[in-house]
Amino acid sequence: MTTPAPTNILLITADDLNWDSLGAYGCATAGTTPHLDALAQQGVRFEHAHVTIAVCQPSRSAMLTGRYPHRSGGEGFFHLRRPDVPALPELLKQGGYRVGILGKVGHSTPHAAFQWNLAYDQPELGFGRSPRLYREHALAFLRGAREARQPFFLMANLHDPHRPFFGNDKREWYEPQAPRPPAALPSRVFEAGEVAVPGFLPDLPDVRREMAEYYSSVRRCDDGVAALLDALRQSGAESDTLVVFLSDNGMAFPFAKTNCYLHSTKTPLLVRFPGATDAGRVDAEHFVSGIDLTPTFLELAGLPCPEGVDGRSFVPLLRGERQPERDRAFTQFHQTAGKGNYPMRCVQTRRWGYIYNAWANGERAFHNESQSGRTFAAMRDAAAGDPAIANRVHLFLHRTAEELYDFAADPHALDNRVTDPACAEELRELRASLEAWMEQTGDPALEAFRHRDSPDARERFLERTKDELGGWV
């Protein structure tokens, strides 16, 4: 009996792409992602996929270690604090793979000393926004692996649609000048009047304007996917390569990125596995998480999965089989890129979402990247004359210790049901589920959660967080 050849792996990630910005996921704005929609028709689309933490480097660290951030030491914008935690590219390289990376190199390299076989970062990729350059570098890498008769792992990280969005970015990005190649124009530019505003944001003129800029960047992300898939075809490796596409977190708007809402962690997950996946299949049953990528890829590579991995291979799902106990996702948040510590924990099921905000005390204010754009400024201005928007701004800035949302009735999480007696049973079940997970994974927030009615317990936990991770509270 012959041993199956290791699977080639092309992992494509988008930067700050909301799950429902794809046409395949029902985007209300037409024409955003034609090439990703085509990819969805060629493989499996997962309806309930979540990243583990909704911010770039920690999210990628979870993908590449298979561990929750508090277990890998990858909670913030730094290399893993635990040097003993093995990482996927290291394991694949040791197993004979040629490993390459395009874009987000520092944010996707768990250990600083690790050397990729090929690495090109943002300055060499048209500010991470040149599909042509992604294609050229990918094709050279793929052909090199084929000539060397090596299986490959290529992590291609597109910088779109990260801020600044197209139309609100730097003019010099598009002017040919040494030593940096220019960024590319999107294949389509959207106007404010043709885009849909997500239900968790108010429909204001400046929100629409920024949403149009965002969707233009989404379209350029789709252009990048097309370029990478073309390189794979040209290399001759398409028929024996697993293609996986997902986003590292939700869009950089209020109530999405760097939080634990549905639009924070839910990700578009598309998988094409020639000979295994049925074209156009939708998995609307199983929850899949970012920590599941490492054990999945290692199984397909024929390599052992190291001890201590929290994720679980979803190879059976690719073949149309079922996996029990995939009925919820546990997510978390620790620290922003600006070193602000806002610890959150969350459990989400198909219907319910429960969030514990350890940092929220009614006075402490939240600050993240999304507040720097047109949208939050427009919300603050409108709040002066609109009580509903004023309440949304206040919630975003201050939160409450607990939030509970019924996605069946309230898909955009506008109505916190945590004090509703009609939801008491669901609240108890989700609290118990989250507490059991925290105990099982050794979560340092466990005691603060158990004493969530004690302000002193939460403050002690925040001080320990600041001491351990640095930054501010």
C-alpha cells in the first residue's frame, strides 16, 4: 500500500474583510467579489466559520499554532511569548515542504527566528495592493517547488481591504517611483449610492462614502485572489493543491474588528480540494474555527499534530462527512495594536451570542482603529440629534459587562437581551458553556468571570493583564 503524497496548500487571507462582503455570502452590494464567488462554486463554503480573535497578528498566530491566544502567548502584536509552541510553517518545513509567504510577513511569522523559503512583504507587493506582483512572486515560488519536487505551503496575505481604503489612501501609492512598486487600481470602483450599509451601522452620508471606499478595496482583494489562482493554474499544480480562503477578522468599522461580535469573528471560509470537495456545497451545520487550520493542514501533509493543539482537523467535513460537537465557537480579545487592553470572551451558537467584557466598568472608554475613519466621526456628530445613534455610540465606547444577542431575531446585534427574563435559560446555558471552556483551557480570565459581579475582581484581572502583556487599561 502506497502512502498518499502530501497535499500542496495555498492559504489566501484577506485583511479586515467582513464575511458578508462576498456575493457568495449574500452581500447586498452587487459585484463585490466575482472571483471569490466562482471559487465558492468550485468547493465548499462554510456558513459558520470564525476566526479565534478579531485582530490581525493574534488571529494569524492562532491559525498557525492551532491554539487559543492565551495558550500560545500570541495575545497581541508581538511574536509568541512561548518559544516552546510549535508553529505550522516550522512543522511543514521540517516535514519537507517548501514554505513561502506574501504579505503580512511579520504578523504571520510566529517566532522571530523562523526563516521562510520565500518571503515578500508589503513594500515589495505594491503596498500589499498589487495583484500583478502577487501573481508574479507566487508563480515563481510555485514553479520552484515543482522543479524541486517539493510539496509547498504558500500563505498569500492580501492587504486589502485594510485601512486606508481605496479613495482615502495615499496618492503616492499609485505613482511609479523607486524603490517601491505602485499599488494597483481596483477593477471596479464603487460609488456611495450603489452600496449597502450594514445593519449594525447607521445609514449616514459619510458612512456610505466610507463604505464605498471599503467595497472598492474589497474588489481589489478579489482581483488579488484571481491573480493568485491564475498563478496556481499556470504552475501546473492546480489539480493537487488545497486552496483555502478566509479573512483574518471583520471589517475595520465600529462593532466589527477588535471585538467579539458576530461581525468581528465570523469569516468567509472557502475550501477547494480537488477530488475531495463537491463543487458548490455549503456546510451550514458545523462550526469551524481558525485554530482548526493547523491540524487540518498537518493531516493533509501526512505529518503528526503536536500535543497541546486546541483545534481539530476538519478534513472529514471536506469529504462531506459529519463531525459531532461542532455546534459553537469560542472567541476572545485581548489587546489592540495601540496596546489597549480590553479583555473579552465570547461563545456563539447558530442562534445566540454571549459576550463577557471584563474591561467594562461604565466609565472606561474603548478605543480602536475603526474610530479613526469617517464612519465613527459621522456617528458622533449625528448622536447630538439622534438618541438611537447616541445610544449606539455610548454602547460602543463603554459596553456593559455582559451582552446577549438573539441572531434569529436580531442578526446585527442591536438589542442586548442579557436582562430579559425571557432569555434567562439561554443566558444560564451560555454562561455555563463559556465557564467550562475557560476552565478547560486555563483561561486567566476565569476567576474574574466567576466573580463578574465584583468590580474589584475585574480590576485585579485587568492589572494582571497589563503586567503580563504591557500596554494600558
